[in-house]
Amino acid sequence: RRWRRSKMGGDECLIDMLAVEPYRMCISHGGYYGDGLNAIIVFAACYLPPRNLPNYVYVMDHLFLYIMNTLELLVTDEYKLIYFHGTLQHSNLPTNAWLKKCYQAIDRNSKFSKKLTYVKSLYDLSRHITTNDVMIPEDVNR
């Protein structure tokens, strides 16, 4: 297995990158916006693993660590996180426990949680940010 060392809240953890590999596309650098070249981070839920995966909990635990680690690496003082949920298949819908874990991690970081805005469509998104600047995943942009 390939392992990545990471620090989460002061604790060191190991991320199983082999387990995460097929689902890494769920989070990516989506481009830049503004004059200061501020980062856009794209989270595409359609790339999450299916819940019937035999080692689903294990994969999701490591995927959570990977996502949090990636956010720490990509996030600067000014950034936008765009979460695409619309193309998510029911089989890929994360469990409530996993969503709660994500929410709790976000809730401890008030700077992050203040940056969340809900939009219903790509058109609505374009009212908040120039979507020409966003690398929207192909599966989302259909």
C-alpha cells in the first residue's frame, strides 16, 4: 500500500492512498478567480465510491482524511470551494455518518464554514463566480 502522512488537528495520521486512488477525482483544484489568483477547489460528489463497496467504511474514512489533507494543501487565505451534488447517483450517496463527520470537521473551522453558499444550478453558480474560470468536471458539465 502507498501511505501518505498527514497532520489533522495536531494528530498524525496515515492515509491509504491505494484505497483512495479510484476516488481522488472527487476533489480537485478548479482554477483561480479574482485579481489575486485565489484558489477554486472543486468537490464533485459523483466521484464518491458506491455504498455497496465491500470495504466502503474503510475507503470513506481514508477518503475523508485525503479530502481534509488536500484542502489544507490547496487552501490559501482567499478561496472558493464548489461542491457539485447534482450528478450524484443514489448508489454513491455518502452515509449520514460520513456527512456528519465532514460537517463536524467544517464546523470547527468557522473561516471555512462562512465560505459556504448553496446554489441550485450552474447558472446560479455563475451569479457568484465567473464559471469560465472554473474547471467543472466533465460528468458535472453534461
